[in-house]
Amino acid sequence: MSRIQIQADDFFNAYLVLKVNNEAVIERLSKLPGTPLVGTKELGTHPTPGIEIVCLAFSLELYLKDLHYALTKKKPSKDHDILKLFNKLPEKIRQEIFACDSISQNPFSARGNIFYAKRSAATHNPYDGFIDHIKEISDGFVKWRYSYESSTLRYSDSFAVAFIHAIKSVTDNVRRQNPLP
């Protein structure tokens, strides 16, 4: 296991903890009568979606960098752009990621989604949809760290988690085929 993977796991685990906390806080607040007043001295009384997304986006970046490291045995770039990191992978590896069950068996890869106009175009295939989703989350780490600068932000955490599972699966395969000396 590389140090990059350990740090990626740490950020992913932080995302999971924050996600569970946010769900619990929102559930608790929804049961309060009237407009809830949240105490300022309590921990865990405010949802933290920005921090949650930063942890998820950074873990995704690190998992991609760990895959680069597994392939090249070289220190990865300092780039935060998920799409650039993905596009720097060999075509065979990109296709393996796309073929993983966590990606290929999810609705975001299918053409014709009624909520996504491009997908109904005959020339738009599932791989295009996959790339579109990567584009949508590509700069999440940068944008969400400075969420106060934007009025609206979106991030597909379900796609990011599926993408992480695919990257980890391919990385494990690469490491089995090319173990470190």
C-alpha cells in the first residue's frame, strides 16, 4: 500500500464520517418544532456539506494519483484537475475504469436520461456521459474549498464514489500484475 493510498483512504473515511454526521444532524433538526435554533457551543450541530465534498473530491484526486504511481512508480503531478489526471492515464486503463461494474452498471452511463438533454442525442454514447460526469466533478476540490466565492455549486457524490471504486479496482489489478520490488 502506498502512502498516497493511505492518505486517499483517510480523506475518503473523513468524507464518510461527515456524510453520516450531516444526515444525522439534518434528521435531528427536521424533528424539531418550528424553526430550530442550533446551539453554538455544541459540536456536530451544523451540516458540513462543503467540507464533506472537499474530502471526497480530494480523496478521488489522490486515488487517481495513486493509480498513476502504481503504473509509473513516479511521484504524481500536483494537478488537482480530475479530468486532466484521468486523461493522462493510458487508454487501456481509462477503458478498464469505464468497464468496472461501479461505472458501467449505473444510470449516469446510460444514454437517454430524461434529465440530461445531451444524452438523448444519437451521437452521445455512454462513454461520453461518463466523461461529462468527470468534467462536472473535475474541479470540485478547488471550487468547494472556496465555496463562499460561488452562489451555486453542485457535486455528484454518488458518481464520485462509483468512480473511486472503479479506480481502486483497477489500481489493485495493476499492483497485482506489477508488484513493487
